[in-house]
Amino acid sequence: MSSEALHAPRERLSRATITHHQAIVSLIEELEAVDWYRQRADDCEDPALKEILLHNMNEEMEHATMVLEWLRRNVPGWAEHMDTYLYTTAPITEVEEEATGGGEGGSAESGDDGGKDKPGFTVGDLK
């Protein structure tokens, strides 16, 4: 797989960059495994085997999520982006517009939460 190869000479990369690369490649592999198990389960005609394949797919989701959490804790920038986009209810592109100041109203810098748990449109108090 091409993502396993480093794109710069190893001796010119910091230990942190190599570790980050290891996490990214591991995440890619876990996501590929989720996809493979889903496809195999969809194609499988044996109910017992299908159940096992779906179980395995869920295990790979767990592994991918664990790597994402490691990235959040250890690599600058990941936490900020996760805080902006994960667990929001507004359309993702609207969250991005708010976060980057491209939307109407406030931005992340002004204390707005980037659309988290807010409706996309309000008319104010109706009383």
C-alpha cells in the first residue's frame, strides 16, 4: 500500500512525525477493514457467518476510534477539528462555514460553538 511509505527521507523526519504517520496508516487499515467486513457481510448468505463478519466489522470500528482518540490527545489540531465537527446536528458544511467565519452570524473566534446543537434557522421568541 502506498500510504505505508514515507514521502520524505526517514532521517529527515522527527520521531513525532513518524509516530503520527504510524497512527494515520493504522487508521487507514482499520477503516479499510471496516469496509471489507461490511462488503463480505452483505455478500454472505450464511446467517451465522454474516453475524460474525458484522461483529468483526464493529471491532474494527472500535480500533479506528481508538486511533482517532490517540490522535486527538497527541497531535495538535486534531482536537480542535473534532471539537468543531463531531457530535453536531447542523449540516456539516454549515458547521464549517460558521467555524471559518464564512457563514452568517458568529464564528468560533467570537465564542459561537460552530453550530453544535443549534438549529440552522430561528425566528426568535414567538410569545
